[in-house]
Amino acid sequence: MATIFSRIIAGEIPCYKVAENDKFFAFLDINPMVKGHTLVVPKQEVDYIFDLSDEDLAQMQVFAKKVAMAIEKTIPCKRIGQAVVGLEVPHAHIHLIPINKESDMILSNPKLKFTLEEFSSIASGIAEAFDAK
């Protein structure tokens, strides 16, 4: 059975995509901690991030860096925080979270709600910044 992330990558479940290459996919978290909270996933279905090959893990971090730079150009913040928890979905993923203070990274914080239009606007802004490089 494919994970929800594999189904998103395959286009079976809609998402707010911000970036993609041949190996990785980035899209907005639909239960965001803050505006611009983005997930980066490998297209390869791997449960645990440290089960990725060294090369794929390094490439995923480089891809995540490019996505983070695009988020920074779009969402006012001091930095982009990075979290890897990996318990909620059995598919390796990196959370990229725009932060202005450390408490923005507390995973138990209430999640934000956005309209479809707001999600689309956020995603398109990040996607444009990503493609502008």
C-alpha cells in the first residue's frame, strides 16, 4: 500500500506543490505550524530518513536548502527551521518551517487553517521564487 506522500507525488491526492525534481518533491503541509510550512520528501518510498543512501540523503538536503531559500524570499521570517520526526507518516520527510522565534518549532503548537486560495497563493509564491534561481 502506497503512503499518502507517494499518492500525493503520483497525483492521486491533490497538494500545494512548491518544487520538484527527478528525485524529490516539496509541498505545503496542510496542517501548518506557520505560514509557509513545507514538506520535502523523496520520490522513493523510504520510511526512515536514515535508510536513504548517503548520496540520496545529501541530495535531499541540498534540494531542501533550495526550497528553504525560496520560502525565505516569500515568507517574512528570521530563518527556516528544519525538523525530521518521521513518526506521523511512514515516508521520509523534512519539515521546513519559517521561524521568528524558537517556539515556532514546537510541534504541539496549534496548527493554522488557511483557505484554498490562501494555500494556493502561498504555494505559487514559493514555487515562483524556487523557479527564479
